[in-house]
Amino acid sequence: MTKALVIGGGIAGCATAIALQAVGYEPVVYEAYPAGGDDAGAFLTVMGNGMAALRALDAHRPVIAGSYPAASVEIYDAGGRLLETRGIGDADDAGPRTLLRSTLYRALQGEAVSRGVRIEHGRRLVHAGMIAGGGVRATFADGGSAAGDILVGADGIHSATRTLIDPDAPRPRYTGQAVVYGYASSVPAPTAPDAYHMIFGSRAFFGYTAAPDGRTWWFARIPGPQAGPSTITAAQWRERALLAFADDASPAAAVIRATGDDVTGGDSYDVPTTPIWHRGSMVLAGDAAHAASPAAAQGASMALEDAVALARCLREQTDAAGAFAAYEAIRREPTEQTVAASAQMSRLGTSSPYADPVD
Ligand SMILES: Cc1cc2nc3c(=O)[nH]c(=O)nc-3n(C[C@H](O)[C@H](O)[C@H](O)COP(=O)(O)OP(=O)(O)OC[C@H]3O[C@@H](n4cnc5c(N)ncnc54)[C@H](O)[C@@H]3O)c2cc1C
């Protein structure tokens, strides 16, 4: 059986392992973190295209079970006036779903393991190279190594595989914004259970959703200088978010005030283009190949689509180089367009593109 070394046990990695196994590969996932790619704090929406990819893998059920629908977005200005209500998909199981990023990781890891995929935790890739005569060898920070026929770098926005494939690959770019996530224990400004309430604030962008756990899940995108590796506490992130919305007549400040220490934040980055997606037996998937800023809410969905496309190409062409070229031909253009669109949305920041409110 053809062995695939999948680097990264996040969204792209687990989905790719599931997809490769379905087309006859023997995938093994190597995840850097000891407990798996858990990511404290953030939540996200898997859009309709991502749900379709999950369905193609028959891996949608645990994701639906751990999530709730996100059918529409209500957009407001800093004064609290409704600018637009926009449908983003169906409120049924096929439409967009909101869930904690850690829940999505766990659902996909569980699904992969239940299908017999081995996931090795605490294995951080540090080097990979071709084996004379064919195949690839990965070396890990713990000194161990593994050999396979192909290697899929699904190791996220700060991908080591990307740099191993091309030492000159562009580094992630700071978007000019920090993203703060919080969970308010009460719902001071209810919104429809399957809707996002988004606000073009006077200094920052705010969004919230009323989750079935009774809390208000919120995020803020706040323009400012890059903080770097963060030592900022939950209380400091909450204070920074509160300051950004203090002068607005929107519900943002009330939602933030209703939040305890369940707050996290960090700089946001994107990767507009990765010139080389594959070399020899190595190929990139997910954020390792193309990372969008959070604004378009498409990163996870694109990672899931990559997994499906890569496996299809490998099923149709046994020659890895040909399959990787076909995969890149399918995926490069749409993903780069989405990254560019997301960057444009991020740049809009607080300046509402709406001429007038609807009322
Ligand atoms: C603030 C924020 C908000 C977002 N909101 C949304 C949203 O609403 N909707 C959406 O679709 N997307 C959203 N995204 C993007 C989404 O989270 C990513 O696009 C998605 O996680 C990409 O999946 P991935 O598997 O490629 O990378 P990741 O999920 O980052 O997974 C990479 C994995 O590789 C592991 N790893 C890293 N280096 C190594 C190594 N050297 N060796 C072994 N393992 C390694 C990591 O530990 C991790 O588990 C958001 C992102 C951010 C930052």
C-alpha cells in the first residue's frame, strides 16, 4: 500500500488523511502538539463549500453534531442601525455551521482514528528529504524519522514543509489587525440563533452569535501594530476590545462587559501566494499552501476542499508529480482569489462599504 506521511493533525491534515485512506493510501498523521492540534479560544464557521467537502468524505456527521447553523449575517453600523441582512446558506445540515475550532479538530481527529488512521502526537517535523530511488523521509524534533511514498505538508500557516519545499517561500504577512475572541456568559443583545450580528464599529469590527450553550460567542478585529508572540492576558485583551467599542452605540461594549476571563487574542496573518506548492514527493495543503485572513471565514473550508481535491487527483493519476500538478491546477486560482478577497475585507476594517443604512 502507498504510504502517505501527513504533517499536521489539524483540519487539512485529518481531512487529507481521511480522503487518502478512502482512495487506497495508508496515511499516518504526525502532529506537533502532544495532545493534538487543540487551539484554545477561537471559534469558526465552516461554510457551505466546506460542509460539501466534509460530506464528500462522509465525515460531516460529527461536525454537525458539534455545531449550530449560521444561515445569515445582520450587518450594523457603529450607531446600531441595520445596514443589510444577508443570507449565507441554508439553516439545515447542508448550510454553514459554527463551532469551536477545538471541536472541529477533535471531530476530524476522532473520525480519522475511527477509520484506522494512526495519529502520532508530539511529532514536530523539522526536516524532510527525498530518498534515493523514490519516496521521502521525514525527521522529527524528537530525533525520530519516518519514510513514506509521499508527504503532505498540512502544518498550518507557519508551515515548516512550505520552507522545506522552497526555502525562499514568502513568510506569513501581518494583516494589520489583532483578532480577539470571547464568550459572554449572558446574552445582553440577543440575535437570531442561526444569525451572525456584525458591526462596522468606529474603530474596529465586531461580530457575535448566540450559541446553543447559552453564551454569546464574539470576535473583534482591531487594527493596530503587530503584538508579536503574545504575553497579553485575557483581561488585557478584553480591555483592548472594550476600548475599541466604548464610544459606539452598538451592543459590542455590553457584550464585552458581560465576558469574564474567557477571552483570547492574537495577531492575524495571511499568505497571499505560495509560489511552489509541491516538489518531488512533497505537497502542501490547507493554510500551508494558502492562508486567508479571518474576514472571509474560508480557511477551514478551503482546507477541507484541498483534502478532497488532492485525494481525487492521486486516485486518478498514480504518478505523484502529475497528481500534484493537477491538484495545484484545480486549487491555486480559487484559493488565491479567496485570500485576496479576505484581505480586501480586512482592509475595509471599520469603513463600512454601505452608503446608507436601510431604515
Ligand atoms: C483568528 C482566526 C479566525 C478564523 N476564522 C475562521 C472561520 O470562521 N472560518 C474558517 O473557515 N476559517 C477560519 N480561520 C482559518 C482556519 O482556522 C484555518 O484556515 C484552518 O485552521 C487551516 O487548517 P490547517 O489544517 O491548514 O491548519 P491548522 O488548523 O493550523 O493545523 C495545522 C496543524 O499542524 C500542526 N503543526 C504545525 N507545525 C507542525 C510541524 N512542524 N510538525 C507537525 N505538526 C505541525 C499544528 O499543531 C496544527 O495542529 C480562522 C483563523 C484564525 C487565525
